Amino acid sequence: MSARDQILASVRKSLGRGPLTGEAEAPARDRLAAPVRNLIPDRTAGRDRAGLVALLVEKCRETACSVDEVRDMSAVPSAVQSYLTRENLPARLTQAPAFGAGGDAPLDWTDTPTLEVATGGADGSEDTSLTPVLAAVAETGTLVLVSGSETPTGLNFLPETHIAVVRASQVVGPLEDAWTQLRGAGAIPRTVNLITGPSRTGDIEQKIQMGVHGPRRLHVIVVAD
Amino acid sequence: MQATSHRFKDNAHDALNDAVLQRALGNLKTGFQERRRHAVAGLPEFEGLCDEGRDLKNHVLTHLDYYLERFEEKVIEAGGHVHWCRTPAEAREAVLAICRERDAKTVTKGKSMVAEEIALNDFLEANGIEPVETDLGEYIIQLRKEPPSHIIAPAIHVTQEQIAEDFRRHHTDLDPNRPLDEPRDFTDEARQKLRDRYFQADVGITGANFLIAETGSTVIVTNEGNGDLTQLLGKTHVVVTSIEKIVPTLDDAATLLRLLARSATGQEMSVYTTFSTGPRRSADGDGPDGFHVILLDNGRSAMLGTEFQDMLRCIRCSACMNHCPVYAAVGGHAYGWVYPGPMGAVLTPSLIGVEEAGHLPNASTFCGRCEAVCPMRIPLPKMMRHYRMREFEKGLSPVKARWGLAVWTALATRPRLYQGMTKVAMAVLGRFGRLRGRFRSLPLAGGWTSVRDMPAPQGPTFQDLYRRRRGRS
């Protein structure tokens, strides 16, 4: 008997039954076939789009993100530039292929000529990355990012500074709404990152310190659409 | 790791006399307890979510075989592999085989308690593979060649001064006179030191907080981002985990995530919660090209259907140890194995036997705080009591304790004798203690009076007073 079969047999023996079939299997089978939502905190209930965006901004700031709000996508490049200037950061960044020419949402950088903009993945040499999100969860100020050809995961972790662009239409209430969206998009991507604030650790005497392996700064640009 | 749980009493004694350790443990209260209280107060639905979490895991445990099989199907569908392992030895061999296949020299590791349980690092080293811990706390204790003393803050027993010494001793290529005064100095140095290691690694090993049957995903919950760099930059991602971590759906994971970070660090969400499903897809810009899940049993399946089944609901948040007066006094190493505190006092004898770990369920005052803060509503004190009974039944408890219990039984089951004896004892103690109001030492109670005075009784027993007052009303 293989280790697999022995473990399964041991589980069944302890539970005092054989393999589940038919009726006995139904509660588990149904739960997987049609996932149901459990208790969802009231925090996001009854909020309209503007209310959800306001909560997202509040929650992002609570988790030590900085937030800028701009009117549309064309205002993103100048918002990026003023953020980098304000924070005294190098005037260069790597944007996700989604923002490059031929990407899902190309950005026009002609009005920010002093910024050095590369497009692609991360190899650890980048100072700052600029990425889109799949969704943003207002309940906890959590950004949902997925891996893909246009959104390499390294951009979310390797640079010291990560700038994420969130469109107001992408803001959802609870995490479950992001799951609905993800299921609608077909097979789950290799990596789904839920990111709530910049990297931190409490491993030195319980004192919170930002930026130990991942980005030290997480800046969120909310686009009104 | 080699268990020293049988030496708990000596370990605890040493810990209590370790001034440096006592200073480090002082951070527990302000760190974890206050933050958790604040986070729980901020979510009115918290208690309701605990009920749902308990019911959810109970459902999972009674359908565990079903969900494990579905999980495996989904992992394979996504191009990954599942390795079923009955014992730590099988799990170590499975990891080694993957490393050998990749001709691995270096593996990076995110924090994994199951990897500690199977003593993976020593085994890899013995086989010529260098394991590099990347979680800052784990990195520190790896430099110190120590086991973790806490399940989410493995270096909580170490002070900043000690870490500075360790860094200077090991990072010899850096300026020996560099400042190491602020926490920032340490995080910067660790960040710099570990960056290259991620890129060099042939295999990246992480644990898993949850496994999702619906999608075949493994989930890690971290704050540093090291677990993500580990799995992103290693050529192969190996997940070392155990069978009870499974949950049915993404929605079920959402429920447990609402409980986990709040109970652990007092955050609403940890910084990085990452769902990994199979290896990178053909169009992906980055990611590992292999995905392996090491699924360990190690005695867990045998806990099902017993009075210890509820322990398998544990989501390893550490709230129980963060609120335990015994843990706060002696720290994690005294428990002598991987899992300390109240959850360890139940899990350790379950996994390595009551013969080795029988002391641990006795290391409790039964104050009940662990159960009160447990988001999975695990009745920890009740299970510790079960283990005390087992220890007694197996004749493992010390002769003195057995003799004492026998005397107590003889007294307590004979009310007249009991009342007569307590009456005499209280009257005698009351008379002798009248002058000072307390005793510095007492025969048969030296252990108690060696560290505190015994207040003198006033004379009559409780039952006397009760009878008298009832007579009055």
C-alpha cells in the first residue's frame, strides 16, 4: 500500500468509516461545486463606489501605504513623478508590461521626460516598480495582484518602492468579491498576491520595522476612472 | 529536532534564571497582547467568525480524506506534484529527492513549522545541501544554531544586543565597526545579505498556512515578503505542509484569514497573503518552473476520532502562547520541541508521545486564557486534562504526585474525615499564625513557601462559616 493510500486509510479508520460516496459525500461535494460565502463583516455593506474608495484609502493609510488620488489614467505619469520627487527617490522606474506599448493599458510618459521608464519584469536592480492590480479590497486595504505575461510577480517584491495603480472600478468591498472576479476569469493564475501595506518585520525585539525583504514603500494611486 | 520535552522542569528552571531571556520575554505583553485586543475590538463580527471557523474546520476534519483527494487532483491539474508522507523521514527523503533531481547546492527557505517538525535543515546539511533561512527571525536563529522559541516570532527570545553580536560574527566581509544600534540597521543588513541567496537558490521551500481544495492552491501568510521571494526566485517551489491545513474553498480561506492575522499580530491582514497554484504558466514573465507539495501526516490522522481531534483545527496563530502566563515566564525553548505554549502542550504529546512530553500538559495553571483567545475555539485546558489523565493511567506521573493524589482521594471521598481533619488543621494553623498572620515556611509545603508566604487561616473552615451563616438567615 502506498503512503498515500495508507494516510487516507488511516484517516478513514480514525473516522470510523470507509471512503465517502453518494449521500455521505454530498456536503463536501456541494461545497466545492458551488462555494458559499460565510459571514462577511458589515464594514463594507451598503457603500456605493465613492464610499468603498474612501474606505480603501483610509485602510491603505492605516497599513502604512501612501495614497494619491487622480482623475484619470492620463494623470498617472505626472502623479508618479511628483511622488518620486516628493520622496526624494531616483527618477527611474520599471513598469509592468501591462502599461507598456501593446499592453492592456498603455501609459503615455511623453510629458514626464526626466523620468527614465523601463518596461518588463524585475531582476533586483530596480528602484521602483509600477504595476496594475486585479482588484482592491476596501474592507482591509488589500491589493489583489496576479501573475501573468503582462504582470510579472517580481515587480511586487524586488524593488524598494512599489507603486500600484488602482482604478475606482476595481475597488470591491470584501475579499469574497475579488474571488468572484477571479473565478469569472477562468483558471486561477500561478500566483495571487494579496498585499496589505509595505513589507515589515517585528523580529527585532517586537519593534515594527519596514522593508525587510519586500518593498519599503507601497504607494497607491487611485484613479477615479 | 531532538526533543527535550522530558526535561521540561529543568528547562523551565534554567529559563526562569536567565536574565537575558526574561528581558526578551517582557516584550510579549505590549507586542502581541495589546495589538490583538485592539484588532479584535475593531471587528464586531469577530466572535461570530470564530464560531464559523470552528464549524468549518470541524466539517473539514470529518471529510478530510475527500478534500485531500480533491486537492491532489487540482494540484496535478495545474502541473504540480503531491508527495504523501507518513513520517518525518519520508518527508525529508521526498524533499531531498527533489533537490537531487535539480542538482541543488543551495535552498532558500521561508518559515515553516512543519519543516522544523521534520528537522529538515540538519538533514539537508548532512546531505551536502545548504539551507538558507530567509525569514529574519529564522535567519537569526539559524546563525545562532538554535531552534525557534515561538511559532510566528522564532527569535523572540533574542535581544538586539545578541543579534548584533551574531551579525558581526557571521557577516565578516562587512566593516566590523559599522553601527548596529537601530532595528533598521539589522533589517538593511539582512536584506542585503539575503538578496543574492534568493537568486542563487536552486530550490525554494516554504510552508503553507492553508491548502485550498477548490483550486489546488497553497497559501502563505507573511509580513516580510521573504516567502514570496523564496518561491519566486527558486527554480522549483517546494511546499512543506501537513494534512490538516486543508480548507474547501477560497471563501473558506477568507473567513480564516479574517481570524488569523488579528489573533496573531493584531493586523487586520498580514502584509503578504499569497496563493500559489502549480508552476509558472508558459506565458508568465517569472515564477518557479516546478511545484511540489510535501503532505505530512506524522500522527495527525490518528488524532481524528479521539478526544484530541479538536487540536487539528489549530491555524497556528500563536494567540494561546502570547497570552499564556507559563509561556511568558519560561519562553518557548523550555517546552523542548517545535511547538511551545498551550497548543504545544497538547500537540507535542499527540505527535511524539506522552512518554516524552508528559510534563507539558502539566505546565498549565488552567487559567483558561488560551481557550478564551483561541480563534478556533480549541478547548486546550480540557485536552491538557485528558493528557494528565493518560499520564496518570500509564503510571508516568511521579511517585510523590501519585501518593499525594491517593491521600487526597481517601480524604475527599470521606466527607466526615475530610471535615474533621480540615477543622483540626485550620484551628492549629490559625492559632500558630495568629501573631504574624502568615507563615514563612510550612512542613510538606516547602515548594510553595520557598517563593512566597502562606497566609494564616483565621480558624474556622469555610464549611463552618457556611453552616453558621445559613443558620443565621
